[in-house]
Amino acid sequence: MTIRSEPPTLARRLLLSALPRDTRDDIDGDLRELYVRRCANGNVTSARAWYWRETLSFSARFLVERLRTRGLKRRRVRDDVSPARSASHSRRGAMPSAIDARLALRMLVKYPGLSFVSIAGLSIAIAIGVIVFSVVAAVVDTRLPLPDGHRLVAMSNAVLAEPGQNQSTLRDYTSWRSALTSVRDVSAFTIVGRTLVIPNASPELVRVVRMSASGFQLARSAPLLGRTVHDDDERGDARVVVIGYDEWQRRFAANPDVIGKRVRLGSEQYTIIGVMPNGFRFPVNDGYWIPLSFGPQERARDGVIPLTIAGRLAGGATTESASAQLAAIGIRMAAAYPDTHTGLRPLVRPYTRAFFDIDNAGSIYEAHLFQLFIGLVLVVVATNVSILVYARTATRAGEIAVRTALGASRARVVMQLFAESLAMCATAAIVGLVLAGVVLTQVQRAAQHELGTLPFWIQLRLSPVVIGYALLLALVGAAITGIVPALKATGRRVQANLQQLSGNGTRMQLGRAWTTLIVAQVAVAVTVLPFALHFAEEVVASSTGNVGYPADAFLEASVAMESAGAERCGWIGFCDRSTDTSAAEQSALVARFRDRAAEFVRRTESDPAVAGVAVHARNSERVEIERVASSLPDSLRISSDIGRIGYVGTSFFAMYDLPLVAGRGFTSSDAHTGATAVVVNQVFARNQFGSEPALGRRLRFVHRQRGVAPLDAGPWLEIVGVVRDFDSDAYEPQGRIYRPAVAAELLPPLDIVVRTHTSSAAAFAPHLRELAAAVDPALQLDGLTVAAERHRQSRQLSRWVGFGVIAAMVSALLLSAAGIYAMMSFTVTKRRREIGIRSALGADPARVLRSVFARASAQIVAGIAVGILGTVALDRVAGRGPVHDGNVLALVFVGAMMATVGMLAAVGPARRGLAIQPTEALREE
Amino acid sequence: MSHQGLGDFEQMVLLAILHLRGEVYGVPIVDEIERRTGRTVSRAAVYITLRRLEEKGLVSSWMSDSTPERGGKPRRCVRVEPHGLMLLRESREAVNKMWRGIGPKLEEIR
């Protein structure tokens, strides 16, 4: 019989890399010889496990050996080279050495429980610190990964009457480009959505940047193929497009002959003139660039056409000098155009700051303050760990006393204890960085999903700066966990400990401070942990709840139309181009939209794969809304929340299989202007009318402006039906009011929901895009997604938050439990001799135990009592929490756990105390 | 010239080498210590001790021929040098001196 005699490859590689070269072959041979022997005995699995154990043992020991010999060699060289330097070294003997490092590693292995708990807690604290640091750094960093990127600025006008509101228009662009000398390559862009139609591919809505030719000069990037947009293209309104590298690879199969090909972007045909190099995504995260050109009619309305304007600071110019020049231009513009430029303050900001709308030092200060606050988490955890380390240091008081007696200075001993903590914190930093790396990747993905796109300069990853920050946190952690206990342990009591050495090892006197620490530790755990447990429960429930309908069969999209106005606007979303057109053109566009949208819905409904289509205009009202119930006191008003009103098509309820609990649903007779029927859900009916019937009640919406007196009260509406609770967005249904969607009143964008006959609607998505493009290429399907996918993505984020909270909670619980265990165990150990002597003198063991446990219980009960008071107080302050929400179980669980841990900690030493021989106890005395 | 004494483990390794006959290398040394003391020892610790003993000139080593069951790797055979024998003798004498007269006291304590 042949036996596979090759040791595990990975283990062998690890072993060979850990062994010194001169002894590698013989040890490898010896271990292989033993491995073959073990395999010959028949149990290959156990042989492999043995080989792994030996590998780890050899690796660890030879690592320590290597550190030792290096330290020795260095010391020899120093001593040989300069006796004077050697003398100075002995003076500087307090500095950590290789021996300290070796001892520190040994301590980590020697106390595995303490090391595990401390490293778990510290690594999570460091991970949280690193994540927040990375996010804050990404937001406030002004560097842009472009040539001279740190000198790129964005310019706009702050509206003085509306703080936080910024605007810039075609008029500003024209004026600034010609007058500014402190800013070069002044460029403008606006981002629009266009349906890309290319042969043999499904139409797709893409971001298209209308960018001035100077934008390419600003980014200082040459095209990979062809050319970029020129001023002539801009002036001549040429239908040309430059595409990005990724788009070229993905949609055009990296075809080198792509230049000159024609593609349809919405309602227009464009010719591809260039391909930009890999990584070029300026201005935000873009892949299609077309010239920014305006006709005479648009130029006539230049004061209202919004544009984002950017440029590069000229040599010697600063944001301050550019701001000053822009302010001077602003004064001239206010005089020339009082209708559009009064009450504006020109603003020059670093490009990246403008993206996040950070316009003053205060916001940056707040971000750093937040960072500091998060850093405090580490301080709290480190303080907890320092208690554990202190308990361990206390048991080593004898060793410290002997070292002091042999001539070690206090600084030397402190430095050794610091090195031990540093080893622990450095390990925690490595684990924390790995954790943070995983989480940052997820955060990047989630942010990408939430915002649609992330700017090209945001890369949440472990950069050298972030790693440096983690090491700094490790140093802070080591200072707290190492130096404080070390100073305490090497204080004046060292002499006393030395004197006691001949008696019973040594012990530190801890007294009242120790009792206070135990009580405080239990109290903090009982105060804080129920909150975390409660929060984690909520997050888990929301991320695992049932959505209540077959979301896999539902496709959702927002239907809009080119230039007909869209809700989303800004750097990330597409910009509202309704201002590019006159009022008459706009109303014609809206009429066309209604017509095309209705046609699109009709065609989709008649498709054999479709079970139903419903329109659902959410948030279509732009004013604040509140409701007054006619039959109830005037004071009964629900707070304004426009998300609660849904304008739905007549088939909406049927499509989601929503039964009516009372009354009726909408019919075609309700879908006309002036209709008064509304349907509410059960939560709304219950909240507003209690047990009384909601049917027949009347309500009306009152449009208000900025919180002043109600204006424009709408007509009285009547509740004609109550529908089962349902919410396609939230797992916990909110109160909802449904009104019939009237086709003639709908404005773009319009949300539509398509239910397909198949269980997976994903396959129908390309066809839906084709249907829309066939009705009108200008019709846009934005955010087309299967409902189940949207739910999955939004849950992903809450799930990560949940995991984070649970991980932090478990580590906090472990730390608290370990802290209490260490302190209780230490206290009872101190009484071991007392217990021995009492039992030697004939005391009843039960009575002795009772006295030990009475003291332990008193401390724990006191801690729990203080903790409960703390929870109640925190609950009141926060206005929610475990007590407020009736989740007392979390409180009971944490209290019971702390009590159990405390009692278990007392059992071991008490039992050992009882087992002690009376003679031994007396001799110790 | 002053010299350092032998540690417990170093003594154990040197004595195991002396007990063994034939090709003395890591594998039989570990077996010998475990057999005689009845304790499990860390194999890595034995190899590191052998390296240190060689560095101090207390043992010397040479490579034997390779064998197929060892994947063609040679054995590192060791023997105790005169200096090592001398230190072993000194250690034994020191321990003997310390034990002298302890026997009755041990009985008393028991």
C-alpha cells in the first residue's frame, strides 16, 4: 500500500520561510521523516494536523530566536565599536530592546485569554477609528488625482438670503471666463441623462456631460484615440461625442476603429471623435462628453441656465486672491444685472470641497471633531483593557520587585511593560486594519449604490496615511494600557512587595479603589450594553423582515424625458434642463411627456409577459403639506411629510394584491381633476381615528410656505377605502394616504411599477428599455431595477451596520466580563490564605464560602443597581431605548450575564482556598 | 576566562546525546528526552538549544547522507565536544554540592 507522504504544502512553505537557511534542510528532513512515520500508522489527517502544529511551533520559536540573536549581535557590535557609546546605551537602557520584544511576544502567548479579549476589543475600536478617518479624509481632502489637481477650484455664487444655497449660470460662465485672471482654463459643465442606443444592444440610460472644450484642458489629459472637443465643435453645435475608456471596452469591444462611428444619445445622432485614456472620469465619474453649446434663444436666458463652473488657480494665485477678484466682478455684475445678481456672494472653493458643498472652515472643524469623538471609543476600550492589564501586572508584582532589587530602574521596568502592551496593540492594529479594509470596500459599494455614482477621486482604501493613523492609534492604546498600570505597579509599594517576597509571593493592596472599579465596571456594562443589544435587535429585524410581496416579479423605474425637467439635479444626479427652454416650450414638452408616458404604459400593459403596470408618483408635490380632519378638533394635524402621500393609478392595489379592509379602491371615475376620493392604510386610520371607522371622514391638505400661516387650503377629500398596510420602501409600515393619479396632472419624473408573469423580472428589463425607446428615444428609464434587488441592496447596508454594532457589542461584553472576572478572581485570590486559615481553624466550609460570595454579590448587585439607574436615565435623555420600548429582556440578559461571570470568577479561587492545607496556610502566614 | 553555566534544558539535551549511540540527530534526541523524563518536550525548543550549544562550542555537527524517506534531505548529526563534557561535569558537581545534606531536611518537611 502506498501512502501519500507529502506534508501539507502550505505548512511546509511557511516552515521553510521561517527557518534560518543553515538549518532549513535538516529540520525539513526530520519533520518529513516523522510525518511519513505517522502516515504509515494509518491516520493521515492526524499526521497533517501534527505537521501544522509543529510548523507553527517552529515558526514562532525561530522568530523569537531570530529577534534575540539580532539584539545580541547589535549589542556586541556597539560594545566593540565604542565603549563610550556603550556607556551611553546603559544610561538609555530604558528604551525598548529586542529582549523586550521577545518577552512581549511571550506574554501574548502566555495569557491567551487576556490577549484574545484585549486584542478583540482594541482591534474593533481601531477599525472604527480607521474607517471614520478614511471617510473624513476622503471628504475633506483637496487633492485631485489629476496633474496639478490640488489647484483646481469650483466657482459659484452663494445666495445670501438662503444660507447653504449656491448657484452659477451661463451668464456667470461667460463673464468669469473673460474677466478672471487669477483662474485659468475656466470651464463649465452640466450632466444630463440620455438613452444610449447602439446596434445589437439594449438601450440604456447613461450620464452624459455637456462640457466646454476648456474642460479637457483643465483636466490636462490627452485622448487615447482621436481627439477631444474643440472650441469649433462648441460654436458650431456639432453632434460629436468623446467616450471614456471603460465605455469603449464595455460597449464598443475596444474596437480601434470606433472613431467616426455613429451612436444615438436620446433623440440625437452623435459621431464618436475620441476615446479618453483609462482612469479619466472628469468631472465626476463620467464616460460620455459632448460639447456645451447654446443657441441664440438659450443665450437670451443666460441668467437662469444653471452650470457648474471650474478652473485652475493661475501661478501665484490662491483661493483667497481668486475670491477677491471674483467678488469685484460680482459687484459689477450686480449693477449690470440686478434681477439675477443681487444678494449673491461669489465663492471660490477647492474642487473637491465644492462637490461635498463644504464652504467653510467650520464644517471641516466639525468633521475633525467627529473624528476625535470616535477616537474616544478607543480611549474607553483601552481604559478597560488597562484594568485587565493592571490585574495581570498585580500578579507579577514579585517579578517587578526582584528586577528592581537587581538594579533595574523604574523607567526600565515601565518600558518593558509598555513594550508588552505595544505588542498587543500592534497586533490589534493589524487585525483592525484588515477589518477596516473589508468594511471600507463595502462602504464604497453601498455609497456607490445609494448615490448612483461616486466621484472618481473617492477611493476608500487602506492608504499609507490610513495605516500610519492605525499605528498612531496603536501607540495611544499602548500608552493607556501599558504605561498607566506600569506606573501604578512600580510605585512606592515595590519595596514593600520585596519585603514580602520571603513570605507569600507578593500582593498589591487594592482596597476600596478595587471595589469601586468592580462596581463601576458592572455599572457601565449594565448601562450601555442593553442599548447596543436593543439597537442591534432592531437592525437585524429590519434587515431580515419580509417585504410582504413577491418583489422578484416587480420591476421599478422612474420615467422622465429629455429637457422636460427632472427631480434629481446636481453633480451626481442629472441636471434639470427645464430652464434651458422657454415656458411655452416647457409646457409643450410636458404635454408630450404625458402623451408618450401614457403610450409607454399602454404598450407595456399589452405585452404578454406583463401582469400589470401601475403608476406611482411619489413626492410629486413640492410644497409642505399637512392635514386637518374636519370632524375632529382643529388641533389634530399630522406633521408634514410628503413621503406619506402616494398618487397611484387605479390598478395599483390590485397589482400588489392589496385587499381593501373597508370601503372601495379607486375606479376610473376617480381619476379626473377635482376628484375627492382618497384611500388610507390601516396604520393611518388607527393613528388618526382610533377604533372609530375611518370611512366617510374628510380631510384636506394645506399647502404652507416655510412654516408661516397656512395658505391655499385644498378641497375637502373623503376617505372611501381603507387598504391593508403595505409599504414597498419600509419594513415597518407608516401611515399612508393614497390619491388617484390623474394622467393630465402628472409631471415628470413618474415612477412606474411593472409586475411580470415570470418569477424573475430581471429578464424583462432590457425589453422594457426597448419599449420605451420605441415609443420615443427621448423617453428615459432611470434606476430600472428589480424590486427585490433594491431591497437586497438597502438591506446590505443595514446588515453591515448591524454586524458592526454586534461585533462592537460582543467585544464590549467580552471586555466587561473579562474585567469583572479578573477583578473578582483577583480579590478572592487575595483572600485565599484567609480562607485556608479559617478552614484550618475548623470553620464550616459552607460558612466560609457564604462570606466570600456575600462580598462578591454585594459588589455585583451594587454595580447592577447603579447600571439600571444609568439605563433608565439614558433612556429618558435619548427618548428611546430598551426601557422605553419595553425591551426589558436586554437589560435582564446583561445583568444576569455580569452576575454569572462575577460569581464564576469567585468560585475557582474560593475552591482552591478551601483545598489549601492548614499547615501551608499557617506557614504562609 | 569566566563562562556561563548550563541551563536545565541544555543539560538535558547534552545528556540525551551522550545516552544515544550511532547517528545522533534531532529526532532520536527528542525521543530520548521524552522517554527518560516522561514529559513531552517542544521539538522546536530542542533544535534551538542544539543551535545555541553549537554556537557556544559545546557540540559540533556534520551532515550525513540524504535518504528518500526524508525527501532527499540530509540529517544533521551531533556529538558533544570536550568543552561540553567539562561543563556537564561542573554542573553535576554544583548540583551535588547543593544537594548535600538536604535529604534529612526534606524528610522533616514531609
